[in-house]
Amino acid sequence: MRSPLLSTCVAGALALGLVACSTGPTADGTGTGPTADAPTGGSGDGHGAVAGAEELPEPRLGLTTIDPSGTVGHLDLLDGSVTGLGSVGAPTAVSTDGRYLFAETGDGVEVVDSGAWTWDHVDHFHYYRAEPRLLGTVEGDGPATVATTNLSTSGSTGVHFAGSGDAVLLDTEALSRGELRERFRLDGDPGDGMVVPVGSFALVTEGRGDRTTLVGRTADGDETGLRETCPDAAGTITTRVGAVVGCSDGARLATVVDDELVVERIPYPQGATAAPATAFDNREGRPTVAALAGSEGVWLLDTRARAWTLLPAPTPLAHVTAVDDADQRLLALARDGRVLVLDGGTGAIVAETAPLVADSLAAGRTPTLIADQQRAYLSAPVEGMLHEIDPADDARVARSFETGTEPAFVAETGR
């Protein structure tokens, strides 16, 4: 379904069949504002530069897509150009850190380097562009859970394969040079699990259900001696403060203090009966994250304050993400296909779009909703569209891009 807000179309088809339709200006693409927190995941030395990369005066934001057959394309949000990046195996899931796409396929996890990234140096940012490329496959069996940090040229990336139980820690700096290098690969029991990078360490899950334990590991795979219970571990995200892991009794926040891995418990509020958070999302790197609390509402976790807030859901929701701006807004995808701007204090609807993705949701194809500082991006798999939304301007649809293929998986890259 196309938005009734769209009024003009750029004539002619771009490569790969993308056609841009616009009712507003191009997103300015500025990054997240500085805070007092240091970025997690690696040292600031080098400012994210990689040999052969070009440093830019502003981020080169784009939408990198993978269709059901594995065809990879990249839409440049600054000039509207579209580039084909090759193909991977038919994906069943895709994760991203804002530069790389980790596509789960029949062979394992195939890694796509979009060639665009931002280095967060706390009080300022550095922006880079290099040649995009396909980096190869991390071999593994069964569904994969990928955990990333906010830095794409240092630190590590974690991959856990449910079919085999293998726990893999990838060298992210090596990825930035075009190499797939495993820091460690540990045997485990088949089933769900996680490998969560935290600075030069990682947390690896052991056990299942209410007996799940987070085990601290060095980059070489050796145990640090840290073992922290995390019943029914599900969901992880990295903020400016540290790495979050969801547990049925709250969350665990992992940081590095004086070169030691530390885990803090953040329990749910006393008496809370809402379903626990099992998947987190936010504007990349910001301290506050959001998650659905079953059908009852929305959980907000402020990792700076180490505190949860439960908000009522104004309507049934399919997804929620924390913008974490001065107005503490949230973005949500309603189950009827609308994108909602929510008040972060009350959960009330501040603004909304038309039902942009009703057909996709009806077909069981959950769209991707991405928040950055200025705009939001929504994929419409069945409708064959990508939408750019201005949450601060009454949820106006600023631009839409008609795709010649289904945008099954979408990541905003360059941020």
C-alpha cells in the first residue's frame, strides 16, 4: 500500500528498479549527539581509519538490502544512487552493526561489508567510505544469533549457532580489512545461545532455560572466572554504557572496569507482571533501549540510570525502538501497519503515518523499522517499498523508494 502523502515521483528507473518518490528534503544524516559515556567495544586509537578508506565530512548513509534470493543492493540516501553488491545465499535472518550485514543462510553466516561507517569518538565523529564487498561465510549449523558492538573497525562480533552449539567470536578489526578471522570457536550443546562481545572480552551462555549462565571469556576463549546467572537469556544490544543481555528476571549490563569484565544486575520493578523483554532496539549507541512487554506494553531500559520503565501500549504493536532524543520519543510499528511516534513518558501517540505496511504484516512479513537522529526508515517487503519518515514533523513520509524486488532484509549503513 502506498502512502497518500506521496505526491511527486522522480521520472525514470534507477538500477535494480528503485524509483525515488519525494515530498521533502534529503535527510541530513547527522550522527548521534555526544554524551559523557565512552563508546564500548574498542579503543579510540586510530579514529576508525582503515587503509584505502576515504574520510568524509559527513556520514554516507544508505539502505543496504537483501532480497529473498540473496541479491544485495545499496541505496545511497544522499544522492539516490543504487548499486548492486553481488549475492549471498537465500537468507533467513540478517543482523547488522551499521556497517556489516550478517546474513544467516544454509551455509552459516555470510558477511556483507557495505563499505560505509561512522567512528564514534564521544565528543566528535569520523566518517568513512571504502569499496563494499562480500567477505565470505562463517560456517555453522542451524539458526544463528549475532551480537555486535557500535564500532566496526575494532573489538569483536559474536555468533552462536543453535544447530551445533558452536560459540564463535570474530575479530572485527580483521573484518574491516576484508578478513574473516575467528578469535575463538567453542563447542557447546545444541540449542539457543549467545556470544556477546564486551570490549576485549565476551559473555558466552551456558545451559538453557532458567539455568542459563553467562560465562566471562577472554578474546582467546579462556574463562575469566566470571559466572552470572541469567535465566531464560534472550536478546542483547550494545549501548554507549555497555552490553545488555535480557533475562527473565531483568537485564544484565556488562562493562569493562579497570581492564576487568564486570556484570551488573538490573531487576524488573518490584511487582511487575508484564512479560520480560526478549529483543531490544534503539537509535544506535544511545543509552536507552526499548522492547515489547508482550502485548501489555513497552519496556524502556535506561542503561545509564540502571532503571526500567513500563509504558502502556496505545494499540497492539509489532515492534518498538527508542529514539532517546531530547523529547525521549519512541517509534513503534502498530500491527495495523502504521508507524507511531510515542511519548516516552506516557506511551501516548504523538504522531502517526497511514498504514504503510498493512499487507506485509497481514502476510506475516514483519517490516524493519530503523531510527536515527533525524529520520526513520521502514521497509515494506510485500508492498515493495522503502519509506523515509520524519518523526519530528508529524510523522511525515519524506521520501519513498519503489523497489523492483522484495526488500526482505534492510539495514541502515554508514551510521
